[in-house]
Amino acid sequence: MIEWFLPGIIILGLVTSYEDIKHGKIRNKWIIGSIVYSAVAYAVILVSTPNIRAGYFFELGIMLLIVLIVGFIMYSGNLWTPGDAKLFFAYSILMPLSTYKYGYIQYFPSINILINTFVPLFIYYAAITLLRTSREQKMSSLKKNLEPKRLLQSFTLFFGLSWISTLVGNFLISMSCILLVVYFFDKLDYEILLPAIGLAVLRIIFDRNIIGSLTYIFVFWLMFIVIRYIFIDLGQLSLTKEVDITLLKPGMVAGEAVYLEKGRYKKEELVNYSIIPKSKKKKYIVYPEATGITAEEIKALRKTRLEHLRIKETIPFAPFLFGGALLTLLSQGNSVYYLAKVIEVLL
């Protein structure tokens, strides 16, 4: 089946990667074209293959709905732009379900495209972050993230919320959702911590499979700590720079917020992403968004007495997403799982 969709994947990947690198945007016409291409391909397959698996299109529809939800959450959390979210949707519909041989997850197999995208992206950013920060900066950030109180809070969140995995029935999906919840709502530690403590206590009392789940919970919890350490704290130091207000251009991504308080303009360092709405108590002049600062915000900034604004270093995301799609094809699903299987065979 993949032979029907491969040309669409290649063309979409090459065109959007070029335009994202050259112009920093992903045009809707390529997304719409991919959806139309997929619809035609599936129509041809239905005519030529009458014995296609029952429930295929139902599962495909559920997956695309989940893709839309995940895309919206990640956009709300400023992890990518609307164009990136739509591009992920296009790859999801272009990738037949039969492609996912390794790491197949029912109703959301295209999570493997994200895994194959973000693992190389994480390695790239981690290398840059570790190379650009000093030993003192690393130790200071590490000390903050290994504070016993913070570690206990975050582990309690994972331990309590992970109990929903027994209800969802798919541990990877549920733990991924928990990772997103804890990551995005990090500013509401105490609001989330109280119900999480309640769930943790109930789980200790009633969950008979608690011992078998501890290893997985611990692994995901460590992933969260590493992401916080590298992407959030150290990333704020190594992947941002001070830019003169007069040199700002629309589309640059702010690394800090600027607000007016009692007649004075102040800066607010925002080191973690969140889908929590920005505070209504502050009159923001600039607030970090994945889509970048606007011409109106730049105009407002130039009326202040501020000289610099911290700007995030960004890279085109479309080429990484294209690479993730290709890795999905080559590894027939999850590249990490596939690599582990290869190593297991060799050993």
C-alpha cells in the first residue's frame, strides 16, 4: 500500500523543507494538496483492493482526530507553529497504517512519526546546549532540578497520574499524555499535586500491579527531569541571545516577556512552556509565542526605555519532520524500537 503514498510523502517533504528553510513558512496549499492526494489514493485502493481490512478507515479517522488534538496541545504549549501542526497531520494521513510494524499503537500509530522526529531533534539540541554552556551553568541548573522537594513533587505527579494507564489500556499513550500534562502545567504544581497525592494513596491501596509498573514510571519520570534540565533551564542560556530593540524583526521568537507595571516596563523570564493562559493581571507588551513577535509588538517595544530583548534561536522544523517521516518508513514504525530489535538480534 505504501507505494501509493510514497510520492506524496517525498514531494511534500522536499517542498515544505525547502520553503521552511528559505522563507520560514509552510503554505496551506501543500497541506491541502496532500489531503486531496491521500483521498484519491485511498479511493483507488478501495476500488482495486475490495478485501481491505474491516475497520481500517474507522481507525484512521480516530487517529487523525487524536493528531488534531495533539497538534493543538503542542501549538498551545508553544512547542511548534500552526504550520508544523498541519504538516504533522499531512504526514499522518499520508502514512498508511500498514507501515507501522514496530511500535504500533492502536488509534495513534503516527506518534511514531513524532518520536522519530523529536529523538534526533533532542540529540541535536542537547549537543548544542551542552557545548554552549559552562560547567558552572550546568552545575547550577542541575542543583536546582535535583532539589529533593521538586523531585518528590514531580515523582508524585507521575506515580499518581499514571494510574490512568490501567483505564486507557495502553501504557505508552497514557504515560505520554501524563508527560504532556506535567510538562505543560508545571506552573500549577500545588493545584495538580493535591489530586495526584490522592490518586497515589488510592493506588498504593488498590493497585495490585503497582510493582510491575514502577520501572516504566521511573523511566518516564527521568525523561521529564532530563527534558526540564536540558531544554528548559540550560536551553534558556544557550539557545537565546540579547538583541537590540532596533534590530528586531517580525517572526523572531521572544525568549522573555515584557509587561507594564506601575508605569515601568519590566521583563519576565519564562523558562517553561505552558498551555495556561498568560496572567490577566499583567499588561504584556510582548509575550513569547511560537509564531514570533509581531510588527505591532516591535513598535510598542521601541516606545519603551528597554534596549534589548532576549530572542530564541530557532531552526526550520519541516526538515526534521520530513526526516521523522522517512525514518518511520525505513524502520517500519518506531526507529528506536527497531534499533533495539536489531541490537538484540546481533547480540
